[in-house]
Amino acid sequence: MSDFLALPRIPTAILHFFANQPDFSVLLGDVTEEFQQRARKSGARAAKVWFWREVFRNVLALTFRELSRTPVLVAAIALGCVAAVNLTTGIGAFFFVQFSKLRLLVSPYSRWEILVAVQLLTSIIVGWASAKAAVGREWALALIFPLFSMAWTVVGDAFLATHIGAASLGHLPRVGAFWLGSLWIRRSKEEAGAL
């Protein structure tokens, strides 16, 4: 039986989002070595708890580094993404309502299911495009987008005097789809670089 304990997969995958950082290999080597030493000394459970905490501490520092390099650019791209997703959803809602009144929309799906699909697809595409525009800052962008999106939702709800809870619920799938698009491009680049 080997003394080597495999690193926990989820925090390791999260840490690998920063593989493009110049000191990433040193960081990964250090936490791996410390993890193995802690596993031998304190046991696997204690080592895993330490590893999770250490990964999130490093992720916060690396995210801040990403964001601090060009905060205005990242914020502008995130705000533009929120506007693009909401504009597409608004235009889609307008046309679906108009087509429904004219009975031009004949579908086995309700217009709301179609709107949700349009919004999710738009979020993935906008996330992917924004990651192409903010190379090396995809993680920071993925973390700022939900903040701007939620602020937009709250302001829109207050302006339209609607229920915030309902709009917030719709906010979560949109953020998830944006993350899928923006972080997917980062993982694709890392995997291509590994080949």
C-alpha cells in the first residue's frame, strides 16, 4: 500500500482554474507536499479539511490578483454581459407576448419555457464571449457577473414593483449558465495547453 493520498478532486479542480498563473506549478507543488505530510501526520480527514481551507484561501488571493490587474475592464465586461442577457430576454418576452396575442406562436411549449431556454442559451453564449474578451480574468468575471446581475434584478424589481423573490429565483439559472460559458472556455484552454 502506498503512502500517497490522492488530492480531493473538487478543490483541486477549482484550483486548476488558475493554471495559467505564472507561479501555479509552485503553488500546486507546495500544497500537494503539505497535504501529503499532514495526511501522514494527522490522518486523511484532517489533511482534506486543511486542503479545502488552503485552496479557498489561495483562490481568494488569486481572484483578487486577477481582478486587480484590470478592474475597470472586468467590471465593464460584466456589466455589458448583464445588459446583453437582460436585453435579449426583454426582446424575447416582448415578441413572445405579441406573437401570443396574434396567435402566431403555436408551440407545444409555453412561452415562458421558451423564454427561459433563450435566457439560458444567451447566458452561456455571453459568458463564453466575455471569457474570450477577458483572457486570464475569467474567474474574476464569473464572480462579478452575479453581483451585477443581482443588482440589476433588484433595481428592476423595485422599478417594476414586482416580487423580488421570483426574479431572484430566475437569477440563479442565468448565473449558472454564464459560469458554464465563461469557465468552460478557461478549462478548454487549459486542456489544450496540456496536450
